[in-house]
Amino acid sequence: MGEGLSAMAVLDEAPPWLGFAARRLGGVLLVLTALVVITFAIVQLMPGDPARVAAGANATPDQITRMRHDLGLDRSVPAQFVDYVGNLLHGDLGRSFHTQENVADIVADRLPYTAELALLGIVVILVVAIPLGMLVAVLCQNGRRRRLDGAFTFVTGFVGSTPEYVLGTLLVYVVGIKLGWLPVAGAATVDALVLPVVAISLGPVCTIARIVRRETAVVLGQDYFRTARGRRLPARRLYLRHALPNLLTSTLTLAGLLLAGLLGGTVIAESVFAWPGLGTRVVEAITQRDLPVVQGVVLVLGSLACLINLLIDVVLGLLDPRTLSGKAAGS
């Protein structure tokens, strides 16, 4: 009994970052386990016979039977799952049914393009959305500039609810075709990045800006902020030191979900702008029923989304150490 109490006391006295790391590591392992199960189930749940697809349209019944044996589809489902997990642990994502390339090589070739697009999108979202939301909240404080507040609410609500492929198509037509300002496809030049990044960023920028506007309005009404304002501090110090840190915790908590979902928008934008990333490749794989490629890309994109959420949690821990204990910022 005494040893149990002493062990609990040691855990209670452990550094906050240790408990934070243990919780987040457990969460990451659960998510990755779910991803592995889901990607394995793709082969089991997809209609049709994967062996027939892999063998080709003109394959004979004997060739299909041989292919089913080579793919391990003639074994029990648990045995197939064990083989799948074992291959993943060795970095083997399988081979494309159509090109016979290693899926790991396909991912390695395409991932840098998707990562470039997603990272630039995240930077644009945070750099634009947070100042925009704060600016509107400050300008419209205490009921001032109601027209500006109404216009901001309408525009951000409308754009934020518009799908990425619609925004992308409009950008292609207006900016690329009608005005001819920027290229609308490919990745040959730096200019080709602009329209895809704008397409995936516009919706999250509007949504996060609305969140920041609301959280800033709450912060501006707090007693500590009114006290700081009463000391006649410079506006730059007032808002950057006393307002920004206090609204970032709740803002980033919600924004983390949006930023992880940004990968889905990236996949769609890549198809619209013919960007040579994982998105265009997985669309091709789905239409061709190239299941190993679909499995590999879904697993990688899901892992990236998990990594983004983990990074957001680390940033929150650095900004507000109270979040390391798992308690709400306001508790």
C-alpha cells in the first residue's frame, strides 16, 4: 500500500512536460493504430476482386488465382492483417498494381510537393487570420463600425463555407484564364504555387479569423486588459503582449482541427491545379482501383494530420504551461 502511494506521489511530482509527453504519445499511438486498421480495411471493403485488378483485364482464371496467392488474399483476414502490419514496420507499403512501383517510392517522390503546399498554406493562414481577426475586433469594439463588423461576418462566413474545389475553379477562371496573371497548372515555376496556396488558405483564413475576432472581443472586455489600457501603454505593446497571448490558446485549440483538415483541401486543390503531389496520385489510384497506392497515401496523409495536431499541442504547451496538465486554459 505504501509503495503504491509513493508511486502516485512520484507521478504527481513529475515535470508537467513528462505527463504531457506520455498523454500525447498515447494519443498518437491510438491514432496510428486506427489508421493502420482503416487502411487495411480498404482492401477488405472495396467491391470487386483486388487480384483481378492486379492481374490485369485480360488475365486468365489461373493467373488471377496465382495473383491472389501472391498478394496473400487466399489467407485468413487475421493472417493478412499480421502480414500488412509486418510489412509496414519494415517500411514496405506494397507495390502499385498498375506501374509495379514501390508505393514508398511513389510517396517519397510526391510528398515534398504536398508538404510544400500544406506548410505554405499553414503559414499564410496563421499570418493572415490572426492579425485580421484582431484588427476587426479592435476596430469594432463596443459596438463601433457595425457595417464593418457585418461585412466581415458575411464575407468570412460565405467564403469559409465555400468548398476548396469551387474556390480553386474560380481562381483558375478569373486569375489564370481571364486575367492571365498566374499559371493555373503544374509546378514548373514559383508562381504556380500562388493559386493552390490561396485556394486551400481562403476558407481556413476566414474561419480562424472569425474565431480570433470573437476571442479578441472577450479579451478586450477583461479587467486586466482595461487596467493595462488605463496605464496608457503603446498600442503595439498593449495588443501584442496583453491580448495576443491570452487569445492564442483557445484559438489554436480550435485552429488545430482546421489545420489538420487542411490536408484534405490540399488533395482537392492538387487535382484542380494539376499539382504533382499525393493528391493527384491518390485520385488516379482511386479511379484505377490501385489499392496499395490508396492505402499508402491515406496512411501518410493521416500521419501528417496527426503530426500537425501534435505540433499544435506543443505550441499550446509553450504558450500556456497550464495546458500541460490537461486542464483548460481558463480553469
